Amino acid sequence: MSSKTKKIVVLHMKEIIYTAVFFILAILLIILLTVMFRPGKGDVPSGKQYTPGTYTSTLTLNNNALEVEVSVDENHINSIRFSNLDETITTMYPLIQPAMEDIAQQVCQAQSLENISLPKENPYTSQVIVDAISQALEKAVAN
């Protein structure tokens, strides 16, 4: 019969505690560095975001051209409105002006076209308005 020798490993409790503390500190340092240096949504844009002025895009509704006018300064969207809205369009599309006012208010508050809630009464018309605003803002973007 052969006898197997068992090895006994002696660990000092102080070494285990130091290793655990340094491991935890290393994990915290990695987390801190990733949080600090990742690109964030809250970054303030440097310099000009827009070229100041008033920009338009055309929206066609039943062969009627309707211009969406967006006024911007260097860093803000100031106002959004229809520039040539007449009675025939408001008669044919009675919800277009309230939809524009709602979308314009949301865009001016958020300063972005992201996360705009479209009215349930007329989501398609509202989406066409948002697309027209987007086209006008593309013209306003500073190079």
C-alpha cells in the first residue's frame, strides 16, 4: 500500500484581507474611470451648434405648399411656426395648427427632436411636421 501525502497550505489572515481590499479598490477605480471618461449625453456642446437665422422647409398637403419656419440662434431653437398658413389649409386640416403648436412647444423646451410625443389624434400629420422641422434644422446646423 502506498500512502498519499497530503499538503497543508497555511494562509495568513492578514494577507487574505489585504488582497481582498486591494481587489475591491481596483474594481472601484475601474468603475470610477469608466463613469468619468465615457461620452455622456449631458455634455455641453462647445462652440456654435447652429448658424443664427430663420430656416424654412416645405411641407406639401394636397398640392398645397406649406412652409415650416424655424428660428435659431447659436445654441438654441427659438421658435417654430408655419409661415404661410391660410384658411383653406386650416379648413381642410383643422388639427394641423394645434399639432404644430404642441410640437413647437416640446422642441423649444427640449431643444431637440428626440423624445417628442406625437398627439394620438393625428400622429401621421405630426410626424410630417417633425420631419419638416428636422429638414429646416439640418440647414441651420453650423459647419
